[in-house]
Amino acid sequence: MRSFYLILLLSCMTTMAAQETVVLDSTDVFFRHIELKQVVVTGPTGAIKMEDMSMPAAVIGRNDLRMSSGTNIVDAVSKLPGISQVTTGGGISKPVIRGLGYNRVVVVADGVRQEGQQWGDEHGVEIDDNAVSSVEVLKGPASLLYGSDALAGVMKLNTDPVVPLNKMRLNVNTEYQTNNGLFNYSLNYGGNRQGLSWNMRYSEKMAHAYKNSVDGYVPNSQFKDRSLTGMLGINKAWGHTRLLGSYYQLTPSIAEGERVPGTGILLRHFAGVKTYLHGLPYQQVYHYKAVLDNSFNIGNSRLNAVIAYQQNRRQEYEEPDAYGLYLKLHTVNYNIHYVTRRLGDVRITSGVSGMWQRSVNEGDEYLIPDYKLFDFGVFATAIADLGQWVFNGGLRFDNRHLNSHELMDDGALRFDAFKRDFSGLTASLGAVWHATDKLDLRANAARGFRAPNISELASNGVHEGSLRYEVGNHDLKPEFSLQFDLGLEYTDSWIDAQLSLFSNRIDNYIFIHRTGEVIDDEFMTYRYDSGDAQLLGGEAAIDIHPWHFLHVGSSFGLVNAIQLHQPEESKYLPFTPAPRWQADVKWEILHDGEMLNNAFVSFGVDYNFKQNHYYKADDTETATPAYCLLNASMGTDIMYKGNRVACVSITGNNLTDKAYQNHLSRLKYADVNPVTGRQGVFNMGRNVIFKITFPIEW
């Protein structure tokens, strides 16, 4: 089987191509040719052209996001090769890059890292996906820019861009999904008058329980979210100053997968499965954010200074009007860096960044202790453009101080007080060789750093959403990774191809596994542990476009993650995504028509291989069978007198209504159905998504 994966990987070499600033079409995993020289991303050495990146990266643009399908922004990103997601019922998804997720992936929005207790399975990304105009994904250690936690990579969410000078723009978009009755609408208004720019958006989304052919409707998988965002800024020749603010509220019910003993039917704690009201238990998640973003031109150099405040509130309700768990997290982010003018062929960036955090418990149930945290990092990076060769690299030093407080629960010690300091030196060095106009070769070596999070160090309580009792470990050491990347990219008039291979060695890899202990009779006990790990794999794809209107694309992603020096039952790292192959055929029907523009039809296959590499000890995981999903989509712009007045798309996911469980679904380990013998809850069945956008500009 390993040789089969290797042959398939080497035979599916790919490109990440797109239109505008797009590298990959996230709707159907379809690859389109563009001039990569026009694409700029945020790499480990700062802003850099895509063609000069020595690490693998991808960009999903506005048009592809508009045509994408899913319940949140991570759904769209997870269609990229090498990217997957951990899901817990409806509306909760977390990105996984090359088999690594949680605090190993930094999510950046509004120029700052999103801090919302991302260590938990049932904590999603608190971002309005309607406000995301493009997504950048960096696959590999990005500790040079973001310090601890960017060990696996970065998912940067770029929000609504500033409207062009002396323009105003109004967008109205709406969406409906048939499987879970999801209804989504968003209103956006922005403008730019003589350098004074503004932008406002209000969005709301709601869904009832989803269904599949095995479980029927899954009780308590419904959710609601709403958000309000705003921006006010000044853009002048000297630079810009922008104040951004956002409010986000998510109310997801917590699907537990409990079943009626005699029948095996999923247990309902409320009447009706098509209700948009929350069930029991459920969460209330609030996220508030304010960002002051400044950029000053100093000669040919630039000084950027960003400071932000975030507050995340997470409440869990097991009774209708009384929360048990209530975590309140305060975060202050700071990032100051100076980009020099070119010194010959070299550009240097240096600066400091970090954050301060304070988390408190305000409920009467507990999972983690109160704590304070302070991060500080200093870095310097450089890029040298020598024409046919481009070199980039840098150094960074980080220090994190954590002060965890004692907490008494009914006279007993629940959390003891402790302090920990973590320091790490990280580095990156890479090169790109533009061998010909059609062929680029890339190589990169990077050292990553991640300090243990508070949950791994000190958790002691029940995770309702993940159906387990978790116990932390004070003695955990920081993770250090050494990753090597090799890649090639070939582009000509009728074929685009790219291959990316990586090797990632991680010392002190932290993971959670099941034990035989019984702390709470209703939940399985899981403890945090660590060991040395080795991850090998890569991504490949190909896009053949013999005619401008026809594209045939294919992609493949594989990661093999093992724990070194361990017996067979604990050899493989928990929660490693299965190998995945995707293929797509797209017909671009019409361009530049009087009534229709950019009209297309596409058909796709999404095949997930069987995952036999799983952590077997103490029944922490089970194998996951292979499954194949068939998808299709169509869309067009509607024109009137040369102007685009509407954008319409229809997407069908899982058209055959296949019953399947993704290996990273947390509901896979819910109760066993006593009638069928199947364990857990299955993923969503057939779903048809209708989207329409009305863009107005004057």
C-alpha cells in the first residue's frame, strides 16, 4: 500500500493556479493557469511573490470563495490538497495542515492571530466567512512571523479589501442549503472618499439538524451565528491608519450521539429536529475584537505597527438558562516590524511581536485553571533576489511565561498553582531556482517551536463536545520541529503541474490518548502525553487544459505520521487524516456574453482512502473505511448593459447520499448503535447549496 501511495503521489504532479490572486479553486479543487508573478502572499519572511516562495503555499480568491460550499470558512479551505479539518457536529471545524492542527496552526484575521481557546475540539474559528475575501495557507513552520503555535503553518483570512478611491460599494448575498435548512445572508457597505475609507458588514446564519442515510436527522447538530464588523481608515501618501472592530456570536448545540437503548435511535432532548432553536446541551460563544493597524512610509522603507484587543467568552449550558462552564479570555496582541528598502539585491525585515493573555473561570464547572500568559519574540528575516535564484531566511527568539492559579472546588483542590517558562530559537532557510520560464524548483529547511497550551498542561474536567474527561500534564516540554520541503512547478500553455514533498521531525510531540481510568462514570478518560514523531508526505496535482474552455484536474495528498520508538499499538499519531484523491472536470461554457459571463459546469470526485494507521492503544481510535463522494456545481454572472448585477451558483455535495465517517470527525466515537453495531454518528448526506450575490458599485 505504501508503494501504491508513492506511485500515485509521483504520478499526479500539480500546480496551484488561479485567476486574479487565486491559486486554487476551492469550489471543486480545480486548477487554473495564472501569472503567479502577480500573486503576493505572507510568507515566513514577510510579503513575498508566490513564485519566489521556497515553502508551499496556496491562495483562495474571492471568486472561488463565492462559489464554495460548506457551513464555515474552514470547509472551503479543507478542499485544498494537504489540508483537512477536525469537526464536531454542525458549524464547528478546525483546520489541519499536513496532519497537524489545534495550537499548531495559527489563524490570522484582521492582521492578528485569532485567539479563541483553539485548543479544544468543540471550539471553531470565530470568523464571519462572508467577510473573508481571500485565504492564504502556508504549509510549514511559520514561527519566524508568529512565534509559538505556527509549527504546522498559517491560515490567513483576508477580510473585505479597501474600496478603490472615490468609489462606494454595496453587496447583498444570500445562501440556502437543503440538507440542514441552512439560511445565510450578509449585507456589506463600503466606500473611499478622498482617502477616508469605511466598511461595514452584518451577517446572520442559521441551520437545523443535518441528516444522513444511516442516522436520519442528527439531534442537536443545529447552530446559529451572527456577526457585525466595521472599519474606518485613512489612506494617504504617508501610509495608512485603520481601526477595525468586530462582534461574533455563535450558538452551536452539542450533539452527543446518545441512543435509545432498545431501538438505537438517536436520543432527542427536545421536540422536532428541524428547529432552529438550540437544544441541550449547547454553547454560547462571543468574540469581540478591536484592531489598530498602522503603516508608515519612511523613505523607501516602511514601519508597520499593529495592536489589538480580543475577548472570547465561551459558555456551556446543560440547563436552559444556567451555564455551567464559562471561560472568559482576554488577549492583547502586538506586532511592530520595520521593512528596509532594498540593500542591493537584499530586503531585510526586523521587529518584535507577541501577546498578553488572561483567562478566568466565571462558572461553577471547570476544565482549565485561571491563568496569565505573556509572549515576547524578536526576529529578523531577509530575502535576496538574484534573478534566476531567490534566497530567503531568518532567525527568531521567543519566550513565553505562563502563570497558572490555584482553584478550589467545593473545598477540594481542583487546580494547583504553577509557573512555567518556555523559550525557543527558530530559523528558516530556503531557495527557489527559476530553471526556465516554465520550470521552478524549490527547497526549504525550517525549525518550528510550540509551547504547551494550558489545556495540555493543566486540564482537569469534561469536554462535552468531545465526549471525554481530559487530564493535563505539568511536565510537558515545548515542541521543536525540523521540516524539509522540496518542490517543483511546471507551467506551459496546456498543462500546469506541481509536486511538494516534506519531512517533518518533531521532538516532544504532545498528544492526547485514552486510558483505562474512570474519573467520571459518564465519560472516557483521556490524558496528555508526549514523544518524538516523524511525519512524511506531500501533495501533488495536475491541471490539463488543452482548450481554454476545458480543464481536467486531479490532486492527491498524503501524510504518514508515526511516533518513534513505540510498539505497533501506539506507533501512529492520533487523528491523522487519511490519504485523499480528488479529480475534477470543468467546462467553461461562456465568457463575455451580453447576459451571462463566466458560466461554467463542473463535476468532481472526492475519494478518501481507508485509514489503517491509527492509535490503537486503549481503543483511542479505530480504523476508518474508505469512501467516495460525487459532487457537481454550476454558476454564472448575470450581466446588464455590461455590468455584473448578480452572481449565481448551485452546488451539489455527496450526490449519491453516501453514508460515511471522516477519520477526523469527533462524533465518530459517540455511542454504539445496539441494533446495527455501528459506532458513532455519520457525516452529512446529500446537500444542495444555492448562492446568489448582488454587487452594486458607484
